Amino acid sequence: MNDISLKWDPVFFSADATIMNGDLSGDDLLGTAVIVSLFTWGRARPDDVLPDDSSGRMGWWGDNFAEFPGDKIGSRLWIYARSKLTPETILGIKDAVSEALQWMIEDKVAERIDVNAVRNGLDRLDLSVTIFQGNANKREIRFDSLWEKLRNG
């Protein structure tokens, strides 16, 4: 049985399983891995400033039962939801994305991952992730208007 692929919907800022020939599709596993890694809210670090001074540090419950110690799922993108879009925030977002995708390099799914976050205007931040695999194979995945969607859910 194949894993189920998720298709990203930029309008609704969400992902859903796709149906192909009456069955669940499993054709974009790399894209699905990126979606799950970025948009599953990972646990905040003890030194992270939480939005609205919340005491909830988020995180996936399954991380408590990881096969390998320290193996975590998700990103800390959620902690920037109430921040101002400053150069420091953009740097923090890039770091959170890189951190969430680091497992791909450690597990040899990718040789290198480039994260690019570009501010377009006052309230728009576009994110692109380029995943480099063997034999000069690369794949770019874009999340346009990331900032608007993070802030407005």
C-alpha cells in the first residue's frame, strides 16, 4: 500500500487527499512530506516567544513516542502568526522552515534544501522551498502569500 499524497490548496491554505481513478492518490510523496513537515505545528522551544503570551507550546503528541530520540514532526511557523513582518521575523520563518525540513537531509531524502522567503509589499511573504536530490534533480515547492494565511488562519 502506498502512502496517501496531499495536494496543497493555496486559496484555502490547506491540504487534502486526492482521488485518482476512484482511489486515494499516492503520486506526490515529496510534496506531501513538505506539507506535513511545515504545517503540522511543532513544539515550541523553551526560549520561543509565544503568540499572545500563550502557555500552550503546541506540538504533535506522537513525538512523545518517536522511534528515534529527538525525532520530531512539524514546524514552529505558528509562533510567528502574531508577529510584525520584519526582517527578523522573515529570518525566523526561514529558520523554522529549514529546521522542519532538516530531517530530509538527515534521512538522505535530499542532498540540500534551499529556503527562500521574499517580502512582497507590506503584508505579503512568499515562501519557496527547493529540494535537491541526486543527479541534479531538484523540485521547487511554493507557498505564496504565506504571511497572510499564517496571520489569518
